[in-house]
Amino acid sequence: MELFCPPDRTFNEVVPDLRRSFGRGSWILVLGPLYNILHRVLLEGLCQEVEILFVNSGRINCYMRKFKSSIIIFFAFPFLSSAQNITLTSDQIKSITPDWKGERSADGRPKVADKFLERLKHVSMEEAWGYLRGKGYNNQYENDWMVIRPDSAMVGRVVTAQYMPLRPDYDKIIKDKGKSEGRIGAPNSWPIDVLKDGDVYVADSYGKIVDGTLIGDNLGNAIYAKSHRGVIFYGSVRDVEGLEAIDGFNGWIKGSDPSYIQQMMLVGINIPIRIGRATVLPGDIVLAKKTGTVFVPAALVEDLVMNAEFIQLRDAFGHQRLREGKYTPGQIDQQWTDEIKKDFLQWLDTQKNLPMTRKELDDYMKNRTW
């Protein structure tokens, strides 16, 4: 069954249609600008759970929600309805990142503290990947990149952008909407305008290489001036030599080409996107190294960093004691005895360059099972 909701339909007009359509096991596709109505539906008790569902590049990037009568409704998110902008509003970004309880940027994205971004650089890809899989996040990693500076790691707060093959009628809507919002220049420069220090520009351009070059060295300079980071593009760039000349700039791309961007359109900024095998939300923290990229939900960054740093300390202690012959490999590789734990704590007292404060470490160990 399909229920279409024109832009001018009100909540009171839509809900009776939903109620009349209730039938156990049936499916309803709801089309139209129903974002605000969605929240009223929740308040009326029609559904148990609500999350925003995005239909993006022909892929469903978020979730379904199940109603009490076993009806499942798909909400097609109307990015460019009369009530929506090219980018999600601050409240909308908050609604898709509810686990983050800390500070946020003005645009609503989680703002993970700089100290954790710096410490995340020292976490290996395997440690980050393993931690996330242990938390049930199995789709946060992508590899097989062309890296502009492969020996340099990059960590930052994600700003997302979604590109699609050009469709003239929709492209006109995008450009008209951008003009009404005061956006300047070509649409592929608009994501750059929102960058702040510490941001990483992450774009899905569906792997297009020829005529899919999102930036050259001019836009590369603008990106680095604003973010002091670089880019991660599931697509291509041009002017690689010019990009290499930007001191500090880095990029993870799928290729390069001398052509200019053609037959593409920007459809959204700071919306959920897909980067290869990974689902990426605005405000995620990306760890990018020569082996790949991993996108970490903001709410998990601090614990991931602490977990990795603790394991690094355990390993350093274990390696030292094995070299000294104090313990056997079997003793170190299994659950530690109280004697080894006591030795480890005494060893920590001798370490002058811990990656975290001793208070942070002590608090972390209180909740760890070793």
C-alpha cells in the first residue's frame, strides 16, 4: 500500500489515513515531506520507535521503524521540501546522533575534544576496527585508497557531502535552493564553505573518476585553510601535484584524472552517506592511515582511545617482562593472576610518559575486567 502526502497536508489530515490503513502485517510506503509529522505521530503513540530514514543515492542509509500494529513505514526524507535545507538542521543532526552527550558545533555535529583526536592518531587501524566490531559496528571501514601522503595519518570531525549523477530538473532545485540560502559559487564548493578547523571533508561521489574530480589545487588550498586537514573522497581529484604542494594537506581518494567535474550534482551536505563498505554520519571521527579509513561514532571515541592506550600499556609491560624472563608467554597471554596485576600497577608507577593522565587510567581500570 502506498500513502502519498503532498507538502500541504497537515498532521490531522495524515493521521486518519494512517489509522485507516492499519492492518497487521501490511506495509505502507509514505512519500512526501513528513519530517515534522513524524514527531507528532510519535507523540500520538502510533509508533514505538522513531529514527529518521534517509533514501540517499538509491540506497536506504538508515533504518525502518516498526509500529505497534506490526506495520512498517518507510519515510522518504524530503531534503528540499519547503521546510528543508540542503544540509540537515542542527536539530536533525542531533536526532541522528543521540548517543553523543557532549559539546556540539553550531551546526549540531558532535564536537569531540581535540585531545582525543590527537591521541586517536596513535591508535592502530586494527585496534580501532576490532573495538568497533566488538561494539556491533561492523560497517565502518574502507580500504583500497590512493593516498596523497601515505606516511601521514589524519584524524578529524567529519563533514559529509553526497553527489549523484546529474539530473537537470533536480539539479535546478538544488541550485535554486542554494541561491536562496545565500550559497556562493559552484555547488562542489559549498561543502568547503561549512568546514571548520579540525574538520575532514568526506564525500560520496559514487566512485566516478573521469569527469568526477571534486577538487583541484585551488579548492584544496581553500579546504586546508579552513580545516587544516584534507579530504576523503569515494571519487577522484585533479591537480595531484598541486595538492601535494599544499603543506599539511592529505587526501584519501579512489583515483585522479585531468578532467573537470561534469554531469554530477551535489544533493546534500552533512547527511548520512556511504563510503564504500562504511556508513558515515556527520560528526563521526575519521581515523585515516595508509592501510585504510575507519569512521568512529563520536560517542565511542573516548572509550576507544582509552581501550587502545590501555592495551598498548599492557603489551609494553608484557613484552618487557618476557624479555626479562620474569614470566612465560603462557602467563602473559592468559588472564593475569593477581601477582601479575600487582606487578603491572607497580610498573605503571615507573612510566613517565603515559598517554593518558594517571587519574584517567585509574578510573578506566576500575571498570575493566582485565
